[in-house]
Amino acid sequence: MLSPTLNTHKPLFLSSSNSKPFSSPFLSQQPLFILHSSKTPFKPTKTLSVSATRIPSSPPPSNQQLYQPFRPPPSPIPSQYKSLDAPSRLEILANRLGLWYEYAPLIPSLFQEGFTPPSIEEATGISGVEQNRLVVGAQVRDSLVQSNTDPEIVASFDLGGAELLYEIRLLSATQRSAAARYIVLNKMDAKGAQDLARAMKDFPRRRGDKYWESFEYVLPGDCLSFMYYRQSREHKNPSESRTNALQMALEVAESEKAKSAILKELEGGERKERAEGETADGVRVPVVRLKIGEVAEASSVVVLPVCRSEDGERKIVEAPWECKGQGEFGVVVAEKAWERWVVLPGWEPVLGLGRGGVAVAFPDARILPWKANRWYKEESILVVADRGSKEVKADDGFYLVTLDGAGGDFKVERGSALKERNVVECLGTVLLVVRPPRYETDDQLSDEDWE
């Protein structure tokens, strides 16, 4: 039988070099029970009480949602709406009773009562995006009032101004006041307000760009003008697109220093930059970038067979020599079947190309016989050649050849280099070099629902 006996607690000592007693937080002063084997039946003599330390149990899991979507801080509700209940507030929103900045604070108040953007949209017809515009626009308007903006400027946004004020939400209080004045005085729409806010936000980051110091940061018109000036530098000089962008920059510029810099550009005061693809002796090769949607918008197109750079001379000879449209619908018909084709806009170098046109795809542009630029290793290219013109005539011309005989890879060589090697015939005369479309990312602010 096992019988419990009560033992008195004694300290436990372990022998060690320093002869210090061993202690542990697990040894308490509470009485311990030790079971001994005994043949006599168990007879309890007295009642024992045992104390133990109670471990607090963990709190029950909360039903509160861990992730809460962002809610802008609620604006103070106008006094005429404070006593209204939820149905009455929904009715005001549904019927647009009052000015937009007066009933806009009702939306956050409904959020606090458990409503969501979809439920408010269902009850009032105001979409989540529009709810966002109203609430943020009202907050921007409040900041204009607090920054002592001209009351007449603020009042100009009373009717339908939420969309305009929403676009300048990321600007500082000082910038908002200047931008609001500029928007009103120039009667800008939402797209114009968005461009203005983007230009003002981006201007400090462009420090070091050409003519940056000629524009005033505190003037919204100068910020917008600098943005148009930068866009003009993306176009060929001279070109109609570049001139139009500079004229827009001149129209919106406010400071005289900025206007002088733009006039200098318009009058051609600066030396033109060397065109891309220009060789050392002044010969230019048409190098163009295909734009997204350019083929769809072109009034005429050219369809060409495509060979790969490693296909060799045999493939380029076998490629179809003619491809034209037939019938009322202009159905494209080729003289033979082919695996790869490309459709290009009817640019001037290829528009008059009859038989023998071909495009050769290269993985990068290092095969071009001029000084390599940074993009040469980053992009693939198409070289358009005329197989009907095989004679190496001009020293400054460019011709398609193979590196190591008929089975080698293709390469573009200058006429003078071929003549030095006594080469008088090539695979075709190069007409054009095409770069691929570039999917540029726009930093415009997207309208996202709070959900």
C-alpha cells in the first residue's frame, strides 16, 4: 500500500568547489508529499491543506479584427447635423442636401457606427471612390481655411470642388494654398490640378537638371512649366512635339527667369545634342523606338518576315520576298509560309520598300558599328534591311553581313570597313533600326477605395 506522510522541508545542498548552497526558484517553502510503500492500510489521521500558486489563465480570444483598413480622422460634424440619427444622415447623403463639404463629414461618422463604404454606397448611391474624394476634399478645404487662404479662393470650390481639392492632397499646407489659387485663377480641371500637384511635388527632386535653377519652387506656374520643359527634352530636336511642349511651358511660366530659359530653347540658342546612332563622321542611322499602340493608330503598315541573328545566310535567302494586301479588305498574302512576322508603321524608310524587305532580330544592339550606349546591352532590336540592294556602294552606308561565311551570325557593318576587306556584296542594305516599346510607369496617384 501507498501511504502519504508529511515531511518537513529541508534545504538541499550540492557539493561544489565553492561549497555554496544550491538554490532554485522551483524550490518553494510549501509542504511536499512523498509516497512511501507500506503494508499497513492507509488510515488518515488528520486533514491536510495544500496551498498552490494559481497560474492566471490566458484571456479568451478577442473577436476584434486584427487588421483595420485606414480611416481618415473624422472631420467635425456641422452643428445642423449633430442631432441626426444614422437614417437621417444617410438621407442627406442620398439627396445631396447642402454643400458637399458640409455633408462630407457625415461619411466618417457613419463609419464609426459600423457602416462600410459598400453599405453606404448601397444606401446613398455614392461610390467608395467618391466617398474618398468627398472626405479628403473636405479635409483639404479645412486646411485651406486654417492656413488663412483668401476666402474668395476657398469659396470657389464650394460647387463641385471636391475633385479638384482631392488632387492637391499630398502637398503641404503652404503648397495647397498656392496651388488652390493657381487652379482658380487659371480655371483648371481635375486633370490640370493633378498635373500641377505632380509638378510641385516632383520639382525638388529634379535639382541638378538643366535650367532647374531658372524656375522658382514657390511659384506653381514655374513648377508646371519645368515639367513641360522636361517633357520637351524627350522629343527629337527639332520636332513639332518638342516645340509644342516648349510653348506650353512658356504659357504657364510665371517668373521672368523661367521665361527667358524657355525662350532660349525655342529660339534654338543651345547646340543640338548629337542624334542617337550618329557615327563619328556625321553619318546618321535611323534608330526609332516603337510606341505602344502606334501600329494600331498608323494609317499604313508594313508586314515583314523576321529572321533571328543566328539563322544564317540560308534562312534570310529563303524568307518571303513579297507580302502585300489583296481584295477589298486588304487581306495580307505572302508568297510562301513563314514562321515569324512583324508589323511596323509605315515609316518613311520602309514605306517605299517593295520586294526583298526583311527584319533581323538581335538580342542586343552591340552588333551596331558605332559607339555603344548604355541601352545596347539592355534591349533587343530589329534591323530592317533591303535584300534587293546588295551592292556595297557608300562608305558611310550600313550593310547586313555574316560574321564567318554563310553559316555565321548576322552583323551590321559600315561600307568603308567592308571595302577595306574587298567585300563588294552583302545580304542587304540597312534601312532602319527599331527599338522595342517601353512600358513606362506613371507616378500619378490612383483612386483606391478604403476597403
